[in-house]
Amino acid sequence: MKIGITGHTKNLGKFLFEKLGIDHQLIGFSRSNGYDIKSPLDRKKIIKNCQDCDIFINLVHNYYHQTDILFELFKLWESQDKKLIINISSIVVDDEKWGIDRLDYIEYKNQKKALESMASLLQQRPSDIIIKNYRISEINFQSDLDNLNTIIHEFALS
């Protein structure tokens, strides 16, 4: 499988890039190699470079730009054969009280809700694209890798 991933040079993204790269062909996109999802031009470069990917892991969060890249990639892939987009979201989406005491937390939570809402709306369109929202809680890299590998394996079998 050919997989594109944002945020491949730090933390969870770096771990996933290294581990998934053992069995798959990966393309990484981050600010360190010239791809900033805040920039519409850089997002276009990411989308262009993911044209022939089978899977896209939408990891980097930056305001609503994670939702932007989901939408833009979906538009490109919508008429293609089977593809998988995995959005990295957060369990705080369903926590009624999380972040109420801090405006920056409320903003983050709303951005993740927007990402999941966009995914839900896009999935209602007739296409062969599968969109999964994978919610992380605490950073447990191995557990996240195992869970993402399960999603990828199920996609490969479908």
C-alpha cells in the first residue's frame, strides 16, 4: 500500500512513519520538508503528491486546516477507486465538560468536531472512499500503531 501522512517528523507521526514504512511505501508531509497545511499552496502540493496513494493519514492538527485537507483530498479522490482516509481525532469530542474552562481548549475541541462532521457528510456521497475517524486519548504510540494497522488491514481486505 502507498500511504501519505502529515506530520511525519515528530511524536506520533514520526513513530507511525517509521513503523508503517516497514511494510508500506510512505510519503511524509510536514513543515520540515516544505509542506505546511496552513498554506493553500502547500495543501495543493500534498494533494498532488497523494494522487496515487491508497491511504492518507490526516494527522496534523492546525486550526481548521486538517478539515480543509480532508475536503480537498476527498474532491480529488472522489471519482477514483477504493481509497482510505484516516483522520486523527480526539476523544475530547464527546466529553461534555472537557475544555470549558479554557477558550483554546474549546477551540481545539470544536476543530476536531468540525473534522468529524465533515467526514460524516462526505461519507454520505456516493464514492469508494472510506473515511475513518480515529480518536486518540493519551499518546500510546504502540497502541495507536496497532489500531491503525487494524484499520489498514481491514481496508486491504475489503
